[in-house]
Amino acid sequence: MDAGWSPSDIAFREEVRAFTRESLPADIRDKVMSGRPLARTDHMRWQDVLADRGWIAGFWPQRFGGCDWTPAQSYIFQEETTYAGAPWLLPFGVNYVGPVIYTYGTEEQKARHLPGIVSNEVFWCQGYSEPNAGSDLARLSTRADRDGDSYIVNGSKIWTSMAHWADWIFALVRTDARSKPQAGISFLLIDLRSPGVTIRPIRSIEGAHHLNQVFFDNVRVPVENRVGDENRGWTYAKFLLGHERVLSAEVGKGKRMLDRLRTIADRSGIADSHRYRERLNQLETDLLALEWTTLRMLEAVMDGSAPGYEASLLKLRGSTLVQAIAEATADALGPEAIPYDPACLEEGTNDPGDELARHMGIVSEFLFQRAPTIWGGSNEIQRNIISKHALGLG
Amino acid sequence: MDAGWSPSDIAFREEVRAFTRESLPADIRDKVMSGRPLARTDHMRWQDVLADRGWIAGFWPQRFGGCDWTPAQSYIFQEETTYAGAPWLLPFGVNYVGPVIYTYGTEEQKARHLPGIVSNEVFWCQGYSEPNAGSDLARLSTRADRDGDSYIVNGSKIWTSMAHWADWIFALVRTDARSKPQAGISFLLIDLRSPGVTIRPIRSIEGAHHLNQVFFDNVRVPVENRVGDENRGWTYAKFLLGHERVLSAEVGKGKRMLDRLRTIADRSGIADSHRYRERLNQLETDLLALEWTTLRMLEAVMDGSAPGYEASLLKLRGSTLVQAIAEATADALGPEAIPYDPACLEEGTNDPGDELARHMGIVSEFLFQRAPTIWGGSNEIQRNIISKHALGLG
Amino acid sequence: MKISQTEEQTLLSQSISRYLADRYDDAARRRAEAQACGYDRDTWTEIAELGWLGASVGESAGGFGGPREMAIVLEGAGRAMMAEPLVTACLALSILEAADPSHGSLPGLLSGNSMACGLAAQAGSGLSVTGRNGSRVLSGRFPTVHAGAAADLLVLALPDIAVALDPAARGIDMRAFRGMDGRRYADIVFRDVPLDDGSVLCEGETARPVADRASQVFSVATAAEASGIAARLFEETLAYVAQREQFGQPIGRFQALQHRLADMYVAVEEARSLALAAARSAEDDEAPGRAVSQAVVGTVDRALHVAKEAIQLHGGVGMTEDLPLGAGLRRIKVLQLMPGGAEDHRKRLTT
Amino acid sequence: MKISQTEEQTLLSQSISRYLADRYDDAARRRAEAQACGYDRDTWTEIAELGWLGASVGESAGGFGGPREMAIVLEGAGRAMMAEPLVTACLALSILEAADPSHGSLPGLLSGNSMACGLAAQAGSGLSVTGRNGSRVLSGRFPTVHAGAAADLLVLALPDIAVALDPAARGIDMRAFRGMDGRRYADIVFRDVPLDDGSVLCEGETARPVADRASQVFSVATAAEASGIAARLFEETLAYVAQREQFGQPIGRFQALQHRLADMYVAVEEARSLALAAARSAEDDEAPGRAVSQAVVGTVDRALHVAKEAIQLHGGVGMTEDLPLGAGLRRIKVLQLMPGGAEDHRKRLTT
């Protein structure tokens, strides 16, 4: 079905497809395709390839190292690379902190931090959630007390993905305890090598280590590392949350996962079972709906009529769908899914020739995919946003 | 599976089964089995049969005309008669107002009203809901102003099932507008032949007329028709809502409806389709769960350990299940379900020999069964009750 | 990039909405249903004049649109739950367009002076054409033809032949009935109906794409109507929960209901997306494929969910004919169960 | 009328709860999982002394219970997500009871000094006994035997024969592995394993009821364990939402969550009812029927729903191994996918 792409969009899609086919290392692709965990070096190797091509931050303005991609191009890039088995392009630098810096940062901050993101030399992570502040960021209690030209930061951040791999963290911290909870928050850039930073790994239910708790014990952060005004960090955080979320629908990923489901079902002999067919048909239909909803929202973003809550709609459905595909894939393995030990996921064999290791990736992904309906604003929060903003139910 | 019934319970079940087999008129049974609408006379004929046997109000104390049935006997009676195709024993007199009168009424009220219920001579209906007071009875605004030995009633009641067939209505009315919403309400018995009463029929989505709006225009009601204290009607209403609800699970009805679904599927040739089998299996499993939950709750009621919210649990699941069976049955008809005109339901042919008329009953029931999840405290209200009272979530 | 609609399509959509808002409320629907033929002939002429029928075919056939424009018309009709036989009439026009765009009946049909019912093979059973050349006869049955008894022409697209028949022709038997959606249907049986040269629109190799087209258009129309109904039932519910007060506030303030409304909203948006996907596929003149069947199943499933939730969240009043919710549920059930409807597509997709 | 449990059964249930509360927290489970054999042998002896194993068989075999008592034990074990191989051990005891209640191994098994794995035919594949009388051999495979490598005895119930074998016997091949639920399993392959008179428990006509019994007991145990896990996960969630504060109040005050918790509560109650139905059916010694299969499917489906909701409603912390939610989800997935598990029952019910 023709989605109404322009000729230049179609040409761009071909370009991305050809580039990915040629440039994505086979071993990385194989890990992604089989759901096995990626090492830091896997992410970095692929992102280096993109950096060389100038495609790390394609949607950024050219003057900051981007390509001025339209939302359609960003979408095409994500869909094509993801479908082809490229690793998730880690969003912490390029999608999250980068746009905040080039929108609200000082010239010095832009000069210091943007090049490292575009060149894939600096690895960022995000410090928003705290043990007592999950969905409710207004409750956050990590303090930054002014001391001359520095802030002294104390507290901790949790669910910090990839913090153990990161160089820097951008964090929301409380700089004024007396004002209303949403006010009094500032947006700080913190070098993770600073004295007083400790990182505790958190083991996830699928056996992987990607989550962390980051502790700040009298960590000294120069005031020049604050983005924007003091006590207005909430504004920048909200800007960030709304940024580029149309891409979150993960249509390419859904297609890739459905391909694998079909392959496994063919191999395991359940492809003829009616139950499997009903389920596959349901998932394919949901993906078709998600794809066309994404396209409609993309169009709205491009012609300036985007309702503003399109991200919530796509996040809600996209996360639910990849979750369902991941479970259907584990189920398609049947009893063969059982010989999987999450405790061995990270240290265990990752030899792609090992059939059990392949299954391990599939079961691991079934468990891991319980997360997308929680992170980035849980689906309950997304329903709140939709009912308040799209439906006006206040 | 042996549910642990006592020998006397087993004997009672045999007695009810034999009695129903012999005494339930075949034409009434046939209407019930095929889902066609019952006339007032159909209900009355069957209830006369029960009245003759002394089984209209079996669970009532003997001194008021009942049989002192245990909850187990009440359950057995309902399951057996319903499964055999007996009409729903209309609850307004026997289950609702009767127990309120013998618990809170005066000797005169007992003497005047109870015999008519037990003998099936007086037809009652229930006046709780109002256009602006559905789940929230505290909002009710039908007024009863004292005038000497009478109240003057003004206002209207809505969703009054069978009001057009009824002789009397029991109604909640506001007798004190100044006190808190839950207070200031009284429980009145009103003769529907009183001057100033008008009944407007409401056509339901399945084409039947069972709902009504009852208007009161300066209706004079003797003060002696008030049950219990003035302004304490809320207490009696709550007593009534909690009364005998363990029976609401409708296990017998579910079994009867599943029998019909199987028959129709066999006839329509879909019995071999996997989709139908999955659905049937799901419904059968849900019914098995409902039945054993009902039995567990029944045991708890009898040994005095009932948690108090068992009615909500059973109502929630029972209503959802009969709704699902009714829809599966319409779906099993496939395209043959289409030639059904709700506008002709009441006046249309009820000749059981007419195949279309049989289908009419099935489609009508699919539509009608959207109601049980709404009436008697919607399922949303039941979830509120469970979360507050069973789960303590306040 | 033009994904959802062009400016012209937006204008069409707005004009439809205006007409429906001004002229077609629930009372109008009920009056239409009460007519002997099951719809209102004045309305029919009006909407024909407004171009609703011309929207479904291209200029070569005297119209100005195609599948996407037809879908816009049917989404509007679904929203208003119109009793008028738009699906069947658009289907007839599309078959004529594909088989014989200069067919003499087209001007009269487009102006609303006459009405044709289109019959796609997937809605029929036991269809056969026997005999050779001058002496062929058609047999078979279409059990659920909307407004069949009011048709001036029956236009059939079978895999090997497309024909246009006078409903009064020998061998055509009709039994009219009202369906659960309140509409008039005919159960049409063809028994050895002679096919003369005048009735044959095309045959042999050229008939297959016509039949494919009919199947495609029927699916697009079904998805579009279901998506319109879903949108309407959702809007009714949203308006209701915003004004209905219980426990001291509008019930739309209760979070449990808000989350269910959010899910209804998502279902409506997805139904719209799926209906669009189906229309775009037909625009590209693709053969009827898996995705189009999925679009039909997906929109009808979502519309059914929305209809049930609409009734539940309205409470008692949702069970009454005072509101159009029951009508919506009944119509969606027909779209699900009718021959060639969502269940048939699901069967094809899963077996 | 005694539907759910007798006084003795209530006492048993209370004693189990007490032991688990005192002695078996999540850390104990992790320690047990970390043992080479996959469970803790001291715990095994303790619970044997408390009568947990004796609960599954009647007096003739040296125990004091039956299927309902076994279900009570397994519901408790499910609640604690115990790593100890109770299902397989109870199954072995039940087969021995049905086939040869005076079998010499029983006292040692009941006291916990030794451990036997029971193998019901539904969990195996390619099972066959060939040859006649003195020279019969057994072949086949049981791919997922909990704690198989730690067994002192393997007790098999096949339709025509029941046997008890030394795991070290010639022709028995074991490959040990850890499953996604963190437990130790063995993939056991029997290749022409000679069956001497000492290993045969019963055969021919008398073997069928033994095999039926094994099948029944396996189902009862699966349903009971799933129902226990569901109850535990629900309780964890209820406690969490009551104390976790966000937006100025415990999240359990938010109505959308309340309604989902109400549905979880209903699922847990129904799982309990279905597990009870299965146990009562086995108590009455009925042949394995549709209802028992439905009870397995129904409890596992409900437990799976509860596990997913438990993780979702916990948010981030639900995704970590700091809580037992992931362990619960993984165990339920095993009960669903294992040979003879819920999916196999569903297949039987729907094809």
C-alpha cells in the first residue's frame, strides 16, 4: 500500500537500506535478530559506523552536526535500520539531552557537549527517576546545594539504563526545597567520573544487567553545567519528554520480530495450528494499525497539525504490541523455551551456532519486553495523558 | 466432582428436579429455552405453580410463609429450576421488599403485604434509580412531603423493570432535603393504582419493553406505608442490596445457555471450527470457575465466615459470563442471525415452530445480556466495592 | 507526503459532515428505516446531488473520485448510521466502472434517479453460470442484499463474468426481511436466470479484475462504515461522561472510566487507520490481499469493542432506544456476521 | 456441606504457612536454587518430617492424605515459589501408592531420606515398551524432569505398565540443565532400558488406572501450584500499592489501579476455585476428564494474567530480581509450556 511518500523520501529509504545492508556488522545483526544481549562495544561499533556516515543525529540542525532530517526521514531511518537488525540507537545523548542543550544551553555548553554526541565519543545516561519518584517526578529529592561556583549533589537516581557504560548523566535535581514540588528543580549535566558517584547494578528479571542505581555523595558539579535557568528544570524535562516521540512506535522492530516469530513457528511445527494462526493474524493486524496510525501522526507532525498527545497513543500501542509479539515468540518455542537460565544470560554462551543460546535470547526478550509498558512514562500514565489532553476529561 | 453436598441437600435437589420436570409448562419452558420474551401471564403461571407448592419464598422463615431453606437449598432450587428452563423467579417481592418488610416492617405491614407475595397475588416492582441518580442513590430527588397522615410524592423513578405489570412499587424517596444526601431518605410502599402515577414505557435495544419510567405527580401515600423510621431508608436499601446475593451467580442459567450454544453450533456446522472450540472451552472453564467460587462462597455464608463482598465477586463474573455466552450463541448462528427485527420482537410471531422466531430470541438475548453488567450496581460499582471492602484500598 | 487525505478529500468530508449535522439526526434515521423500502428516497436524491455517489467512481464513469473518496462517504454514513443503501450502491457503481464505464445506467444511478445493488461474489453462495454463449444461465444466492427489493438494477461481479440484471427478470426470486440493524434486506435467489448479451458487462479474462475490484471495494466500504460507527459511539460516550454527574462530579473524572475511554479512543484512531490502509490499497488497485482482510477484521473488532464499552459506560440509558448505541451495536454485528463480512475474512486469514 | 476443606486440612494448611513464613523467604529460595542439585536437602528433610510428603498419599502407603492434601501442600509451595521438587516427588508417591502401596521405597521417600521423581506419560514422548516377559525394554524421553539428576528412583506410569527404576541403570541418559524458572531439570532419555521383575510395579489391565491416577495427580499439582503463585503475586502487589506513594497518595487510591486489582483478586479467587475443583475430582478418583484439563488451563491462564499485572503495577521495581515477581512469571511460563502443562491440556481441549 502506498503511504504517499515523496520521491525524495523513497530515495532516502533506498539509501538507508543499502547503507545498512552494507555497513551493519553481521555479528551484531545476528545478536539483535536472536534477542541476545548486546555489549557496550556492540552499540559503539554500530554507532561509530553511523557517526562516520554523519547519521548519528540526522534530525538535528546542520549547524550542530545533524542533517536537518524531516520527521518523515527520521521515521524512515528508524524503520529501515531497525527492521534490518541494527541495534537500538541509544537515545540518551542524541534524542534526549542533545536537543535540550541546543535549545536551552549556552554557547559553551553547545560547543562542549554536542560534538561528543555527534561523533559517538561520549556516552550519556538519564537521571530522572528516584526510588520515591517514579511517575511522579515532582517528588524527586536528589539535592543540589549551591556552594560558590558549584552545586553539591546528594541523593540517588534509579532505573538508570546503561549508567555502568556511561560517561555523563543528565539529571533533574532539587535546587529549591521550599517552592512547590514542580518548581525548584534544575537540569544538571554531571560527569560520572566525579568523586562521590557510585553505581549499583540492578539485575533485571530476564537476567541482564542494564539497569542501575546511581548514588551521589557530595558530588561537586560546576554551576556552568546547569542547563537553562535555575529551578526551571521541569520545563526542559517536559520539552524532552515530548521530543521526537513519534518515532517511538517501533514499527520496524515489530516487523522484524514478526518475521522471527514466523520463522520459529515454521521450524517448531506449530505454523499449522489454528491457535498460532489466530494469534499471528491478531499481531499482524495490530501492527498494520500501528503503522498507519504512525503515518497519520507523522503527517500531522509535518503539516503542523499534530495534536500533541500522538506520542502517548503510539507509545501505548507500540509497547503493548512488541510485548505481545515477544511472548508469542517464546510460546512458539513451546517446551524448548524452558532450557533457559537467566542467571547465565550475560556470562553464558553467545555463540550464534548454539541453538540453546538462540532460545535464550528469545526467552530473555519475552521477559525484557515487560519493561516498555513501564518505562518512559508507564502506560497508565499515557492513559492519564490521553484522557486529560486528548479527551479533555481533566 | 462431588461438591460435598449433604444427603438431605442431594435429596432436595432430586425433589426440585422432579417437581420442575413435571410442573413447568412446556410452552413456557420452550420460550425460556429459545430466549423469546415472556408475557406477564407466563411469569404468573409458573409462579402460581410454585406458590401452590409453597416454594415462592422458600428461604423465608416459616412463620411468614417460607420454608426456612438454608442458603444451600436456595442455591439448589435456583440452579435446578433455572437449568430446567423455568422463568426467572421475579425477585422484587420475594427477594427484595419481602425481607425488608419482615425485618423492619410493622406487624400490620407484615400482615398486609407478605401473604400477597407468598401467594403470588401481588406483583411488585422496585423504585430506586432516577434519571439523575443511577449508581449514586444519594442524589435521588423524588420528594415525599408530609401532609397529615400522608406523604405527597413528586418525582420520577427510572429503569423500573416490569412496572407496567406491577401492582405496587417500593421506592426510596427524600423526606428531608436539608440533611446530608445519604440521610433524609425514606422507604415507601406505593400502590401503583394511586391517582397521579403514570408509567412511560422505555424500549430496550433488543426491542423488548420491560423497562419503564414511573412518574409521581402529587401521589398521596399513607404514612403507614413507610417501612421503618423516617429518613433511615438508606439503611433498609443497603440491607436489601446485600440480601441473598450469593444466588446471583446464575450457574444454572450459564449451564442452560451453554447447552443451547452447543446445540446451535452442532446445527450450524461450526462445531468443528477451532475458533468455536476455543471459545466454548473458554466459556466452560469460566463457568467451572464460577460454579466452584459460588460453592465456596455458599459454604462461607453457611458457616458464618462469609467475607461480605462475595456478592460483588459473583455478580461481576456471573454477569460477564452470561453476556459472553449470549454473544457466542448469536455468533454461532452466523449470517442466520441477521434476519431479526427488534421492532417485531414483542408483537412478532412467537410460534416455536418458526425457525426465524427462534433465532429472534437468540439475537434478542445477545442484546439484552448487555444489561446484567449494568443493573443491580454496575460492574464498575462492584469493582469499587471489591477494592474498598475486600482489598482495603479505601 | 499525503497520507490521510488531499485538500479535495477534506472538503468532501466537511461537506458530508455539514449535511449530516443539518439533515440527518437519529429521528431521520428512524423515519428512513420505517419506509417501506427501508430508506428515504428524498434523502437519496439529495445526497446523490451532493456527489456522494459520484465520489465512488472516476471521471471515465461520470464521477470524480475512487475508493478513498467512497471511504470518506461511508465513514460519514457510518457516523450517522444512515439507513440508505450506500455500500451496495457504491459497489454497483464500482463494478460498472471497472467492467463498462460507459454503461447506460450510470447517469441515472449517479443522479439518484435509480438505484442499483452491487453483488460481490464473496457475499453469495452456490454461484454458477452454466451453458455456453447464447444460452447461459446464472444460479446462486445472495442472502443479505441491503435494499435488494428496491433495486432498479442488480450488478453482479463473479470471477468469470460480470452482469447487470433487471430484478424483475425471470428466475430471480426475492424474499424481503428486516435485519437486526433495522434495515431492509432481500434474500435473492437466482434460478437459471438467462444471461443475454445486454446483461453481460464483461467476461472471461477481463472479468477477474472486475471481481477483484468488487471484493476490494466491498471490504473498503465495510471497514469505512465500521470506523465511522466507532467514531460516533465514542463521541456519544465522551459527551455523556463529561456531563453525567454521580458522586459529586462528572463520571468522566473517575480514573477507571478515563482509562477505558483512553482505550476506546485508541481503538477509534486505529479503526480509522485500518480503514485508511484498506482504501489506499484499493486506490493502488492492488489485488485483494491479506492486509485488506485484516483491515476489515480489525475495524469491526475495534468497533465492536467500542460499542460494548459505549453501552456499559452509559449505564441504564445505554440499554434504551432513546440513544443510537443499540443501533450501532446491531449494525456492527451485521458487518461482522454478514456473508463476506468480518468473520468470513477472519476465517480466510486463519485457515 | 464441606466444600473447600475439612478441619484437618485447615490445620495442615496453617502449619505449612507457618513453616514458610518462618523458614522460607526469597533468600532461602535463591540459596536452594544455587545448590548443585537445585534444592536444599535440609529443607527437604524438614518438610518431610512435617508431613508434606505424607500428605499426598493415604494410610495404606504410609501417608495420611490424598489429592486434596497434596494440593494444599503445593499451593503453599507455590506461594513461596519453593525450588524443592515437590510436584515430581508427590507424583512418584502417588504412582507407588496406586501401583504397589507396600513398595519398599516408600518409607525412605516419605521420611525425606531419599527422593523419587514421578514421570507421567503426558510429560514424555516416544514412549514404548517392547519385547515380551523376561526381556522387555523401555524407550522414550522425558525432556523436563524437575530435579531428575538428584533422584534416587524414577517412577514411571505408562498406560500398560508402571515401573520404578534406578537412575543409574543401563540405558538411562541424563542431561541436566537449568530452566527459565531457575530450577534444575534433567532431560532423561531411556534407550532400551531392561525392565526386570523388580522394577515392574504393575502391568496390563491394572496399569491403566495407575496411569490415569498419575495424569490426574500431575494436573492437580500443576493447578494447585499455579493458584499458590497467583495468590502470592497478588498479595505482593496489594501490599505494594497500599504503601507506594505517588502524586500525594498511595497508588492504591487511584481508581484505575483499584479496578485492575479487583480483577486480579477475582482471578486469584477463581484460580483457587479451579484448583479445588481439580483436587476434588481426583479425590473422587474420577478418570482424567475435560474439567480437570480446564482447571489446569484456567488456573495457569489466571496466574499468568496476575503475574503480568503484578509486574506492571509495581513499575520499575517489578522488573528487578529484588522482588519475586519475575520468578513467579518465569515459573508460570514453565507450567504453561512444559510437556504435559497447560498448553498441552488446551490443545487436547480444543482439537
